[in-house]
Amino acid sequence: MSSDLKSLFQPEAVAIVGASQDELKSGGMFVSSLLKDGYKGTIYPVNRKESEIMSLKSYPSVLDVPGEIDLAIIAVPAQGVPPVMTECARKGVKFAVVHSVGFSELGTEGRELERQMVEAARSGGVRIVGPNCMGIFSPKGCINTIVPHARVPMEPGGVAFIGQSGWASENTTRLGSERGLRFSGIISIGNQSDLTVEDFLEYFGNDPETKVFAAYIEGIKQPRRFLNLAEEISPKKPIIVWKGGSSELGAKAAASHTGSLAGNYALFEAISRQKGIISAQSLEELLDLAVAFNCPYLPTGREVGLLIEAGGGAVATCDACARAGLNISPLPQRIQQQLREFLEGKIPPSPARGNPVDLVWVSFADALSVYSTCLEIMAPVVDSCLTICYAFLEDESFLSRLENIRNQNKKPIIVVPGNSIDQRQGMSLAVRRGIPAYAMPENAVRALAAMTQRAEYLKSLPTSPKS
Amino acid sequence: MSSDLKSLFQPEAVAIVGASQDELKSGGMFVSSLLKDGYKGTIYPVNRKESEIMSLKSYPSVLDVPGEIDLAIIAVPAQGVPPVMTECARKGVKFAVVHSVGFSELGTEGRELERQMVEAARSGGVRIVGPNCMGIFSPKGCINTIVPHARVPMEPGGVAFIGQSGWASENTTRLGSERGLRFSGIISIGNQSDLTVEDFLEYFGNDPETKVFAAYIEGIKQPRRFLNLAEEISPKKPIIVWKGGSSELGAKAAASHTGSLAGNYALFEAISRQKGIISAQSLEELLDLAVAFNCPYLPTGREVGLLIEAGGGAVATCDACARAGLNISPLPQRIQQQLREFLEGKIPPSPARGNPVDLVWVSFADALSVYSTCLEIMAPVVDSCLTICYAFLEDESFLSRLENIRNQNKKPIIVVPGNSIDQRQGMSLAVRRGIPAYAMPENAVRALAAMTQRAEYLKSLPTSPKS
């Protein structure tokens, strides 16, 4: 079933039920976002009273729409949803994204309404996302109901995100895009009345364009299926899960948010780890990890090569590496010698050539070539490189050189700009090229530790008969 | 001695030794920053070869300068520093900021050079900041050698920061300013050859304009004095310390960075806590805490009132509060009743009026008044309020209303915008008014927990005879 999700992400015709002229209303925002984001299919506004919305012909019901409908986005009050769904079923609509709230998250009464809606959908084979959700961001389909009011790059990429929270989905779309992540799809799944996180895990797990799967989950409907899928997909691509409701307090909040039973968190964590799932503890960590796994290589072991131009940053990195079980061991004498020879006269004297390699201060004119050459010298003898330097990441030739060092050595090069406040755009460019970039060393080290753990997990797997 | 530091932060005349026409060189940047930042005193460029620098008369040595010099900023190669210092001593210069590197951070040889420099200074009573440091950011004195190339608001404020790292000092200046912090002074102290973190702790501890003292420290020269000062100052104002070199690896990096002995971290932490020092584990946490303590009130206890418009954010906040030992308990029935009556018809139905109070979705037109009124209803019966909502923090009347609620109830109101990416400027405005604002709920909760701990620490103190 879930292999059919293509029409959800790239629908040829979309109906907006509850469409509105008013851009401050959801039904108005959804129409206008399809228009401004360059959606290439047919848009059918549906509104009982209007005959035209934003210069598009509007229909009283989906049954009046002349063509086929792949996706109906429903933004009418909860009580009106089951009858609309009955019409969608009769019309043969493939997918419905139900934005409306007031279902199982409200308790008994809402649960009954949700049951009626699902029953109506099933009668015609309509698959539902939601209710109580923000819907879809699909750059490939030029469709964005998650932050319909905002300009977000419509460039497809390799990260999929599933969020059981509109807030998490919105922030992943906006903050993730700003950080340089590009998405194969983002779904806000709300109450999971029909399509669940498992369905999307299966879909994106098998999607060759998706390289990283990330999710914010409050409750899992079919734990066994979820874990079986994770076990199957983890060896192929990283699955990052931030599980909300780890505390009793949080679990209670989850119940009234998406009607979810959060389950036993400790048990979930333990089993997840066995299945290769990577755990995040916050949205920020989830984004940090997505940035990390967007890099095409994993560390080859626990030895980090640290090139710095910020002594305090080096101390912070060393402390963080020690906490994370990563090593910053002295480089071999011949490498230290090579570095000393290369750096002679280029930078102020410093005893620190052993790792961290401390550049103290490099002239602006020499900076990029000094950073790159040092990384070229160090990379072959360490398992990953991390550099805290005053790099100009907007310099495309510098990024190309970092990319080359990464590819030749098949290990990650991670950058923490000394002055991250000036480098937000540059960091985004780096991330888009698979060079993880972070504002703070602790975030970089946390992400590097997760990459290292994944490398170790992959090594621990029984080799397949073919390899 | 340290009570005299006023001429360091507000010097009437500054000499730049090693001044340059070249703005890419430190000696050039320092002159140009004094000019662009509107420094009101006299600037004396000192350069053996030039007679004019940036349209200012230049002198071959400080001895040739006609007037008195409060502060000499020294940016000549290490070997040249002791002779310059001898001249400064003869001239009667009050303070020298030694930017130059190549001293005790290099080991034995550098240590000897540093000793010579200090000896030369002592002969004339010159007090030294550095060497191996970025110097000063003093908005009140319109002086900025820390990020001389950058535009940073020159508005004085209540936060003092002392950094034994140029990188930490730079980032505190830039990122802290962007987040809305305003500073009474920032000092990058480098090797602490003369003036130490203790001197600045004493100075800012007694400075009535400084409300929050924060520091990044690698090594403490006089631990007993530091702890005695902390004990004396902590009851009056928060002291936030991020101690680098907590690990063996980090301690080694600190030694080659500022020649510091990092000491026993666990012992330092334990004693610090007794003295009321607030510990941060990263630069980000230090900034988060400075933002928190910039609020004029502390929580009155551990009960948090949570007002949200982002269900996933509520779950995250509940989980974080549970981890931090903060409670989100049901509000009294009469308060829930008041909220239900007020919210009736304004927002979609939701069972969650008990705490978290879930607004689900508020129309843009009503939003600010709904948020404020709910906080007004909740604030009297909780110990602090935290709200995750799609607020427009740039709205001054909204911020004024939040400020009123805070002042009337004498407890903090903390804001996490649902869409922080659009609210950076607004968050900064909020912080400047003493309304802590954070992009992510976990950061807000961590800061709130530190505020709560400080409130408990203050309560635990023996009451003074006067009170």
C-alpha cells in the first residue's frame, strides 16, 4: 500500500476543501501556496459558497470537480469532515490530508468522529494523513501545506522527515532548509488515523532518493511493524528518531496533543538501539544529526584530527570528545613534521602541531589554502577531521577542496566556523555539499559521535551473502 | 587595585602600539575600530616608521606621545613587547592590553619572555591584560578590540563577560549582542600574566551597573581568592562559569592555549556549587543563562505554568521539565474555569486547559491579547510562566504587557516563539526587556531550572543582620 505514496507527494490534481479567499485562513493559505510555489498540476478549490477563489474556478463539492483528484486537502470544521470524506470516497480521491482539529486528541467524542471519518474513507479507498496535522512539504511536487505562508527552497534533496507535531514539522522545514538540508519529503502526520509513521518509514526506506530518514514521534501504532521495518532499513540508511513523551508529564501532554499513547520510553530506546535506530533528544539534535548523515561518508574509527584557529574552541572540542568517547591522539611524528614544515613562517610559533593542530592566527590572504593543506596532510592518518577556523565558507573553491579531501580519504570533514554569526549562509552551502557545519563545537562532536556509532553499527552487521 | 579598572574600560587616551594603515592587520583594525565606534578620548597611533595613520598623527614610541595615556594596546611581535612595556612603564601608562602571542602558551621560552614583560610593567605600575588576548569590548567607553571589524551595538548593559579565549569572547560579543544581551564589559584575558579573572570578578562584583557576571575560564591563578570573592558576590549577583579543560584532553589543550593548569574539574565544580557559582557546560549554555539572569525576577518555586500553541513543543517542554525536576501541575479548578470561560469561542475545542494550557490555534487578529490574558490568569498561581506561541515579539505593546505581568507577579515570563526563525529580532527585543526568549524549549527549560536553583540558593543563605 505504502509504495503508492507517490501521488501524495507528487499529485497531478489537488482539491482544497474549505478553500478561501482569505489568506489568513488555512484554506486560503493552501491555495495561495500552491500558486506561489509553482505547483504544476491542477488546483481545484472547493467551497460551498464561492464560484471563484484566487482566480481559480471553485466547486461546491469534490463531486462537482470535473477531473480526477489525487489529493484532497481538507480544512473544514471537524463535524464537516466525515461527510466530505464520504464524497471523497465516492469521487475516488486517492489521498486526503485532514488539517482540521477536534478528533481523537479531544478524547471519547472526537475519537468517534475520527472513526466515522476513517470508515467513510475506507469505503472508497481514500488514504488519510492526519487529522490534526499540517500536511505535506514536497519540493519535488511543489507542494507545501506545512509552512504555506513562507518561502522555502523548493529544491528536492535526500532527507525525509515525519513529524507527529506541526511545530516540529514546521521548524524542520524552516530551520532545516536554512541549515542547508534539502528534503525528499516532510509530513506532519497528526493523529495517524490511517497513514502512520510506519507507512512513511516503509515508503522512504525504499525510496532511492531518500538518504536520511528522521522522525518526531509521540506514539507508534504498530510497534512490531515499526521495529521490523527499522531493522530492514537501518543497514541501508540512517533512521533518526526523536521520541516525545519520554516522561510521564510528556506522555500526558502527547495524549492530549495527538491522542497518542507514548508507551514505555526506556523500553523503546533499548529496542530502537538494537535495530540501529539513532536517538535524538530534541529537535535541535535531530537537525544536527540530519546534517551529519547528509555527509556521504562515516568516520573510519574514533580518532579525530582537530585543526583549529580558536584555542578556546579546541578546549571545548577536546572536552566534548572526551565525554563522547572520541580520541584526539597525537599525530604520527612524520605528519607533525610535515605540518611544521608547511606552516613554518606562515603562522605565529605554537607548540601545538601534534593534535589539536593550532594555527593560532592565519592571515586572511593565506587562510583557505592553509586550512586545506593542513587537512590534506592530516586526513589520511585520522578517522575524521574537525576544524574550527575562520573560514569563508561562501568560497566555492574552498568548499570544493574540502569535498575533494573528504572524497579522496572517504571520511567526513566537519567545519565549525570561528565566527558562525557571519557564516550562516556559508554553513548552509557547506551542508548542501555534504560537509557538516555547526555553530558550536559541542554540537559538531555530538553529531560526529553519532556518525561513529553508526559506522560501528554497520560493521557489527553480519555481512550479506553477496558482499 | 581592581577598583581602579575604570580607566581600562573608559580610558581618556589610548595608544595603539604597532598601529598600521592596513586594516587587515590587528594594529590597523584597532585604530579604525576606535574611529568607527565613536571613541571620545584621544587616540595615539604608535609606529616606528609612520608619521600619520588613518589621518591621525603617529608617534615613534609611547615616550613621544605628548599627553597622558590610560591604555596602551600592544600589537607588536612578542620579542618587541618587553622593550615597549619598559617605555610604557616610564611613560606612566595605566593599562596595557597585550594582543601579541608567543608567551607562556609556548612553554619555557615564552614563559621567560612573559616574566620579562611583567617585570618591566611592574617597574612603572602598568597593569596588563593578556598577553595572547583579544582585549576589551566596552560599550560605555566606545572601545572594541574584540571584534574590531564588526558592527556591534555600543549600548551599555548589565552583563559582564570575562573570557580566557578570544573565540569565546568574540562569540559572546557577537552572539550575545544578537540575542539581546547588553554588556557592562567584555574582556578577553589570555594568559592572565597580571590581571586575572579574580581581578575582574572583584571589579564587576562591586560594579552597581553589572547585574550578571559570566566567565569562560581555563585556569584560575588564585583559587582561594576566586572562591572567597565568589562567596561574597554570589548572594548579590549571579556568577556563571563555563570551565574549559574538564577532561584530560581538554586540560592539555588549555595548557597549550593559554598556558593554564586546568586543575581538578570535579573538585572545582563541587566547591563552585557551594559558593553559589552557576555552572555552564558550553558557550551556548552560558549565553542561555545570561539571557535568563538578565530577567529581574527569579521563579518563586518549581511550578511552571505552560501556555502553548504547539503541541509537540509542549511535549518537549514537559519532558525537559521532568528531567530538570520542574513541575507542570494542574492549575486550580477556578483558574481552569476562568481560562475556559475566556477561551470559549476564541479557539478550537481542546481538553487541555489544566496545564499545559493548549491554545491549539489562535487567529492572528486575537493572538497577542489571547496570549497575554491567559498569562495574566495563570501567573498568580504558578512560580514561572513559559509560553510557546506564535507571538509577534516585535510588537512593543505585547512586550510591555508581558513585562507588566512579570512585574505585577514578580516572576519570570519566558517565551519560546513557535516560529523562532522569523522571530530573531523580536526575541532580541524581548531579552533586552528582561523577558528571556529561546529558540528551543529545551534551552528555555535548562535556563529556567538554573534560575530556580539560584532562587533556592538565595533562600538557603543565612539572612543578613539587616534584613
